[in-house]
Amino acid sequence: MAAKQDPEGLAAARPLLTDLYQVTMALGYWCAGRAHEPAEFELFFRQCPFGGSFALAAGLRDCVRFLRAFRLHDADLQFLASVLPPDTDPAFFEHLRALDSSGVTVRALPEGSLAFPGVPLLQVSGPLLVVQLLETPLLCLVSYASLIATNAARLRLIAGPEKRLLEMGLRRAQGPDGGLTASTYSYLGGFDGSSNMLAGQLRGVPVVGTLAHSFVTSFSGTEVPPNPMLAPAAGQGPRVDLATCVEAWLERVCAHLGLGVQDPHPGERAAFVAYALAFPRAFQGLLDTYSVRRSGLPNFLAVALALGELGYQAVGVRLDSGDLLQQAQEIRGLFRTTAARFQVPWLESVPIAVSNNIDEEQLARLAQEGSEVNVIGIGTSLVTCPRQPSLGCVYKLVSVGGQPRMKLTEDPDKQTLPGSKAAFRLLGSDGSLLLDVLQLAEEPPPQAGQELRIWPRGAQESCTVRPAQVEPLLHLWVQQGQLCKPLPSLAESRAFAQRSLSSLSPEHRRLEQPALYQVALSEKLRALVHRLRAGASL
């Protein structure tokens, strides 16, 4: 599978982004003559994150990109030779030199799919030595991406469909790779954009951003713009000295607000004027550098109304401290009275954006009915996932040489399900989700309208279900190293994720103490599990 030179390829993980024991096992397989044995692994998680009942599958595109570029180069082999025993057969390194992903097949949930415990996110099959080497990088690529997408989806469910959600966490992220992943998959999970320019360049994530407090505080008010003249938005008519026009408006605004013209900070006003001259069609004011009510708001209004005379409309204000909900209410009220006073109707609906360490609880307050907040920027609580910093995905061997393999352990939660499997989602006549069922790949798929006997995981008895619809979950994406069909774009996966979330019942969508979604085994798979358990106890 040859890697193409594309911008995203620069972000591909490298083969040695792995654990040493993957390489020591590879040497063990090679010495045992088992390097080419056909094997299959499954990548899945055991518990839904954040105390919820679902996760969103993500990271497939990154996995495919990694596989396309998978090749050990001279520098990689030299390093491996330095950490493996000095008497390692040189032929082993020649074997590694020839490795690529041409024998690898991947089935996976489409990105943006609802995922549940025990249901594979990825099935990876191919030569034993190669698919063993893929374990750590695939876990790295899928686990964090799916965790971020799920966290973003939870925040979107809290905010509702109308609020704009912006990811602003790059400076808080766990390193550059974590920042790029967080920006990418928060968008997939339902955010509207990101401040991360690299995510825009490489992944097509819409980028957003205006100005910080440092821009405002850098101005003292004594600065003279080198070119204060601004042409009307329509392009016709004389150019106007914006700074002079702003000063004239400031008197009228302060009189309306009951303030003295000396109250608003002159440096803040100079910063707003400078920004408006640079971005007359996208002017936004950051209101809380000094005082929202006595400085930020009147300075913003003076600049916005001066721009309005020239046919421009300000695009918003932002608050970054204090009681965001209450301040938004007060600002909206003042927008309305000012709009009425100066007969500028557009001012009533200027968007109000907020930020400042917003988490789920604060978001719920900001999103409540009657809130005047329109745009919410979230950073730390999104990209660091403080409620659960890891999804806990695992990558387990289920088949070697066509024979099922099962991990038996004293901890029942860590026992694996053996054999090559298929997964299906059963739905009711109204499209509601009933459950997911896992079965052996050799079994005929469930049929809509036909009764099916299943064993819910953790239950002591079987039950029957008659689905109105059946959806296969695991799609074939890579076969023998070749991409079978185009991957959906990030925007398409984002839309699919929102459709997937809308299919959840209110009981499963609930973020606190939700109903658990059921995953069941076919009778044949359950029988195989019991047979292998019994054989191991002999």
C-alpha cells in the first residue's frame, strides 16, 4: 500500500510509535516460524466513557493513513538493532525491511458510528507478525480520537442544536499531536469549528478566532492609525476617518448608557478601532479586558455604530470572565435598547460568545431556555477529558490459523470473545435501536422480521428478539492492503455522527445514569465461549 504525498500524510504516525514488546514478540514469532500465520485481532473498549451509555467511533481515517505509510526504514532498523540482543539474526531485520501492510485487511465501524462495549471498532487480520506490530499505533490512533468525539458529542447534546460550539483547546492539549487530534475529532463529534489553524489546513476543520486580551492591552490610546480612513461597505462614497467617527459616537453612547466619556478605556477603544480597520466586515469586541459595563460595552457600541454608518455590521462580542449567563442577559438588553434608541435593528441580534473554563455543568446553565448566549468556546474540559482521560481500548487476538483464541483470566471482565465475528444492529419498526448482536462470521446474518435467539451479555438466560430492520456494523475498508472504497470526508462523518446520536432513545442519550444499551451474543458464539472455557479448565 504505497503512501501518497498529501498534506495529511505529514501527520501520519510512524511505525516505531509502538511499544518495545511488540517488536520482541515479532522476533519471537519469526524465530518460531510463525510470522506468516493468518491471524485476526479486534480493537474494542469495555466500558462507555464518562458514565454514559455510548461512544462515537473515530480515528479510522488516521488508521488508514498509517497503514498506507507503514514501512520500516534504515534508521528504524538501525535503532531496532541497537535495542534487540546483539546476536539477533540479521535475517530478521531483512524480514522487517520488507514489511508493509499489503497483507492486512481492516473491517471497522464507519467514523461517527455509535459504539458500545465489546463491539469491535476495528477488526484487523493479516500475517501474525505484522498485525501484532500494528497493535499499539492503532490503539493510539483510535482511543483518543473516539474519546474526544464522544466528549464533544456529550457537550453538543447538552448545548442543543442551536448554540455554536467552538473548540479552543490547542494551548491546553497534551502536545501537538493531541491538539490536532482534539481539534479534528471534536468537529466530528458536533462542534462547529476550531481555533487550530493546522486542523484547518490538514483536515478541513472550519477555523475561527478574533482577538485576545493581549491585543487590547497592547494599546494605550495614544496610537495614531497610519490609515484611519475606511470606505463604505458598498464601495461607493467618500472614505471616512473611522477613529473620529467613533469618538463622535462615543459621546452619544455614553449619554445613552449614563456614563461619562472618560469612563471607557481609551486603549481598549484604540484596539477596537485598529481591529475594525483590519476587519470591517468581521468586527468583534472582547468586552472584559477592563470593565464590561463601563468600558468594553460602550467602546464596542461606539465602533459598531460607526461601522454601521458605513454599511458594516459587527459580527459579535465575547465575554471571558464573570457570570457569563447574567452578563449575556444584561448585554442583550442593552443591545435592544441601544438598537431602538439609534434605530439600528441589526444590533439587537449581534451574537454573544462566551468562554472561560466551561465544563458540562456550566454549559448546561449557558444553554438553558432564555439564555442569550449564542456561541460557546470550550477548551480544557474538551481536549483533556478530565472526567475520563482514557477510553481504555484494547486490541485482542481472536483467531490464529483459522482457530479461535480466547483470553481466560480470573477477572471475568477481561475475558475476550473468541473467533472471527460479525456484528449487527437490530432496530425496531420505528427505527429505534434495540440492541447489537455479535456472532461468528460463519453464521448467516440475522433477518428482518425473523425471530432470533440471543444471549445478552451478563445475563444468565437467553431471550428472543424479532427485529424490523438489521444493519451490518463492520464495513470492509482495507482488503489485502488496498482501500476498498473512498473514506467519507470529515464533514460527512460529522453529519453521520449527528444522525447516529439522534437515533438514540432519550434513556440512552441521558448523560447521567443512562439506561445501558444491550449487546448480545448469538447462541453459536456463546456455545464456543463455553466450550473454550471448559477446555481450559481440564
